[in-house]
Amino acid sequence: MKSIEKTLFWKSISWVQRTVLGIASICIMMIVVINVLARYVLNIGIFGLEEMIVIIAMWMYWTGGIVATAENQHIKGDMLDMFIKSKNVKKTIGLVAHSLTVAALALFAWWGVEWGLWNLQMGQRTPGLRWLMIWSQIPLVISFVMMFLYSVYHLIRAIFPMKEDNFTKEVTE
């Protein structure tokens, strides 16, 4: 059976996420350079640049969270590996950790969608440029939903490993 990670759908989603990360990074860098040049070389301030940076940074930060979850590269404190030598115990702990992650992200995704819909109804705007605040809040909603879906996938892979599966080696080693 072909791994879902090798499908065009999975690769397309991964490409979109990495493209958003790349574009957001470049945009933030360019805005900061423009702001520094304008402020310190030309002695002028450009109105609204800080608001743009916040919105773009939200997209970059939360998309990074999606990519880290997709690659199962969360920040972990795996001190148990020093004390536990049994592969079965390690696998059980990994399954419990994946299950808790899925449960927490299900709750966060639900709250995020509720919060996003509420903010959309409120029509809040940024103070300077008067842009809708939802543009900086959408990435949070999207990321919690995507992180939940990726975590469900990783839990399933931990329960039902494939033959040439490097993922289960990460869980059990």
C-alpha cells in the first residue's frame, strides 16, 4: 500500500505550506528593511508597517506550527528515553502522547473555529490601516485544524505502522 505522504494531495498541501512560510519570511524581511531605511536614512515613518508585520508574522508562525506537526517535529522533552529501555513501554508512552495531543488539538480546533466565527461577526479592524483583524486570526484557526488532522494521522501511523515505516522507529526509539 502506498503511503499517503507520497500522494499528490499530501505533496501539494506541503508545497502550499512551505510556500506560505517562504513568502511570509521574505515579506517580513522586506518590510523591516524598508522600515529601517525609511526611518533611519530618510527620516520618515511609513504608516501601518507594524500592522502588516503582525499579520504576516501570524501567518508565518502558525504555518510553521502546521509544518512541524506534519513532520512530527514538535518540541519535546524526552527525558524518559534515559530511564526506560523497553521498546513496548516506549511505544505505549508514544501512543499515549499522540492520543493526548489529538485530544488537546481537537479542543483547540473547536475553540479556534468558534473564536474565528465570532471575530468574523464582530468585524474588528486594526487601529491604523483599518484592515479586518480576521486576517491575523485566520491562520490560528487553520493551524489548529491542520495540526489536529496531522496529529490524527500520526496517531493512526503509530497504531498501524507500515512495513517500511521510519515513523515508528521515531516513536519506539
